[in-house]
Amino acid sequence: MRALAFIAALALAAPAAAVEHKPPALLETCLSKSERAKAVAFRASDGVALKGVLLGRGTTGVALVHEFRRDLCSWLPFARVLARKGYLVLDFDARNFGSSAHVNSAAAFAVDRDVRGAVELLRSRGAKRIVLGGASMGGTAVLVAGAALRPGPAAVLSLSGPTDFSSIDALSAVRRLRAPTLFLAGRYDTQFAADARRMYVASAAARKRLAIRSTGAHGTDLLRGPDGAATQALLLSFLSG
């Protein structure tokens, strides 16, 4: 009887162990096999199911949010750089994109809620300081989420973030956001360069920087091309304080 009970216990325990250690599946093809093993699933602050990849380790956690009609692949090359520099990096798909859940409601583009969920995951993995980075749509989202975050972020990076996206309003948020903030845009990406300037002027941050690059590149494309290395160095320098 004892042997039967032991076998039954193993049968019950085995599926639970398998579920616990198996990473969620991601649709993206940009990830290496080792990166796929670091895939994570988590929830936005309003419960939407999200997926991403958690790279590196350290006590400073970085949440990276992509632009409209893209996915985590757009930030991935820089996420790898950050991981090598000693950051814990969560590069994830926002709602309605990539491997994350689709939402057909008024909250379809409430990406700031995704950012808050990403922060909770980073904190649960040991992050003591939080950095938020976003491109275009994601730039708007991190500015809005950063203004509401308690404790506040250590830094916020907005690449081509517009003043507003759908129902999220970054221009109002930056008047409350006191974390060090970098507003980055391409000079010939006209609307977005103008928005970066407006938000820089409105920003309440004691430490803030406006960087307008001589390019028409948009979002994470600013991290590539002839000026990409210099732009990456600018972000790393801003993060190091």
C-alpha cells in the first residue's frame, strides 16, 4: 500500500513540476534558443495577459516597451546590451501585439497598465531600482506609468514618444514625473521631434535631457544605422547618472 501511495504522489507531483519550469511559448523568431528559455508570462495592472523575455541580472530592472505595430524584437538588440551591462531587463509585447493577449475594449491601448505590470514582475525578481524605456507608443506609456509609479522610477527614456496616444496623455504626465527623463527624437521625424520639445519644456524633472538627433529615424530605429552606436552610448550614459 505504501508503494502505491508513493507512485500516486509522484504522478501528481510530476505535472506540477513540468508546468512550473516550462517557459511560455513566444511567437517571435528573433529570439535565440537560450533566450526562449527565459520567456515569462505576467499580467498588466488590469489583468491582461502579457508575455516577454527576462534577460540579465541585477538590482536595477529595466522595462522596455515597443512602438505601435511592432513587438519585443524591436528592443531586443539593446536589451541584450543592457543585460551584458548588468541590468535585469524585461523586453515584452504590449497588449494586442506579438505574443501578448488581444483586448477588444476601451482599454485596447492602455499600454501604461502593461508597464505597471512589468514593473511588478521586475520587483518580484529582485529589482530595487526601476528604469522605464519606451519607443513611440511605448514612450508615451512609460511617461504616463512613470508619473503614477510609487516609488518612482530611477529614470525614464522616451524615444520618439508622442504627447498622447489613444487615451494616454504624456504631456500632462510629465508635469508630475520627477524622475530623471530623457526625451529623444529624430530632427526630421517632425511631429515627434516637436512633441519631445514640448514635453521637455513641460517636464517637472530636476534632471532632464532633450536629445534631437540629425536623422529621420523613429523609435528604436534611432538605435541603429550610422548614429546608432552614439545613440546607444547616450542612453547608457544617461542611465549611469
